[in-house]
Amino acid sequence: MRILILSPRFPHALGKADSMTVYRIVKHLSQRHEIYLACFYDKPDDLRHLPDLEKIARGVRCIPRKKWKSVLNMGWHFLRGDLPLQTAYYLDGEMREALREMIREHKPDLVYSHLIRTSEYVKEPAPFKRILALQISQTLNYRRMIQHIEGPLYKILYGIEYRRVRRYEPAIMRRFDSCLLISRYDKESLDGHEGLANVFYSPHGVDVDHYTRMENVERENAILFCGVLETPTNLDAAMYFYKQIYPLVKEQVRDVRFYLMGKNPPRAIRRIAEKDPSVIVPGFVKDLRPYYSKARVGIDPLRIGAGLQNKLLISMCMELPMVSTSVANEGIAAEPGRHLLIGDTARDFADAVVELLRNKNKAENIAREARRFVEEKWTWEYHFEALEKHFVELVSGH
């Protein structure tokens, strides 16, 4: 097959979750198919990864995303009241023309659009099959955002986006041949989901060979949270844990330390580390595996979000015994008590963390079962082979 992939972010192996997912898709599909890629990039430094893409894709077009143009698009569509602002943000005439040229030149059998940010580019009927990879339900994501985000201005802005994505997602899905979602929770959050017959569940996976516990690293009496700390979802999770759960843990385990790992920690996170010597915020770290290996307990106290939490999968793969909320576990469906512990109140979460800190045998059993679970169900190959089969069946008409 000839497959054209459209990505809102520059794909590479060490990028953010969506960037990494697209890179893995390109790498997997290129083994048996002709892959062409069109993507935006935010800064010239992104292009240092271009040689990696050109080794696996037949053709790559990289379009600079101009922030001023994105802001104007958002303003215009905010006034019009039609598109979600995240979709308006990625509208670009240069990208539209690049896609037209690539379609004329390469005649793809299938075009894959990643996230609703790119949904407007190929929404019209075409002589090729069209796939929209929503991945998560933004309806569910913003609904939870409104419930937990602090600040009246943010609640107003997220409320506006929530109403738009709630209308937009079911409508745009009906215009594509197939739409990818990570879990049934995402689909069931959509208005009129019973009538959406073109949904294919397609989670992503973990590099189980790379994310392997470093046996030469000793465990510390420490808790680890890892994520991109500047995002509202991870910032809320980190602040919720520190303010409401961590004090309950420290009442019982006084010498515990808390590692807050992730790129671009905002001022609110850095201020915690300045005031509390038991909290460590290293900032950007090229290789996180030593931290996964030395912490005794990992946490994912997510309250806002949808789809699949990659940080939870990575932690489980690293044999770090985890405590998470039910929200964080939705897309993964790990078995509570066997693969991880669940805490949906501050007290329950704290008690679960303390139990794993104190009960070494239980922590080791959960860590071992979690790694086995990821190896069986959550490798990249496991899910991408099913997705590739879906592509083939879609194009062949079966």
C-alpha cells in the first residue's frame, strides 16, 4: 500500500506522546508499505531528526508552523464559533497545498490524519481511504478539565473548547472511513456514540526492550511522578498529589522523598522544590531509566485526561510498582491488586502508596506482574500489527 501520514507535530523517537506515536507508526508500516509523511515543525532544531525519518519514509514534507498565523486562525474561528480552537490552530494554506501535491504525485491508497488538529485537511470524499486518529476523546478530556482545573478564566476557556469539541467530534468522525480511538471510554463519552459504526480501537505500546529495570541501581525510599509537567493534566495531577496526598503519606513515612520528573517544570512546581527539601525537581533528563529504577513507588494521580497514559505503561514496564487513579488506568485496564493499586480518594491513594513503601514482597510481586502484563499486551508490535491489518482490510474493501 501507499500510505500518506499527516502529523501536527514533528515525529521522532524521543518526542511527546503524539510525536513518538507517529514516528513508531511510520517505522512499523515502512517495513511492508510505501510511507509518505507531511508534518508541521515548531522550530528549526526539530529538523535535526529529519535524517531518521528519511531513512524509513519514501518522502517527507516538513511545514513550519507559524505561531502568528495560528493565533490569527484561532481568533477568527473563535469569533465564528465553529471549529475547536485546537483544530483552527493547525489550519495552514502551505500544508494544504503540500498535501495536494503529495496526493497528486504519490496517489496514496490511504491517508492517515493524526488527531483532530489535522481533521480539516482530508475531510472531503476522495478516491483513497481516509482515517482520522482521534486517539482520545477531547470531549471526555475537557469535561474532566472543567471539573478539576483551578482558576475561573481557565474554566471559561476550557468550557468554550468543551462545547466545541462535543459538537465537532461526532460530526467530523462521520466524514471519515475509519476513526481510531484508544478505548471504549473515549467512544462512550461522545454524543450519539451508538451510531458511530466506524470506530476502530487502536492504543499504542511501549518499547519493552528499552524500558527495562537497571538491576545495578538500588531502590530508594522515594516516590516518582513522571510526565510533561507544563501540561494542565500533569500539573493538576502533581499538585493534587503534593497538596492532598503527600502529607498523608509523610504522616506514616517521614523520611520519604518525592521525585517530580519532566520537561519544562512550571514555576508552581519549582517553587515546591525550593520550599520542601523532600521534593526533587531535576527538570529535563535525557534518560529517565535510572530514576524509574531507584524509586520504590511510582504514582499516576491523574484526574484529567482520556485515552491511554503512556507514563503509567512505561513505569509498569520498568517494574516500578504503581499507584494510580481509575482515570489513569481506563485505557490500559490493568488489574487492580495484581498489576497496580488504585486510589480514587486522597486517603485511599496515600494508603496504597504507604503499603507499597512498607511491604517489599507485595511491591515486588506487583512490579513483576506489571512487567509481564505489558510484555503480553502493550508492545508497539502487538497493537500496530492489528492496525496494519485494519488498513489492509479497509483498502481492499473486506
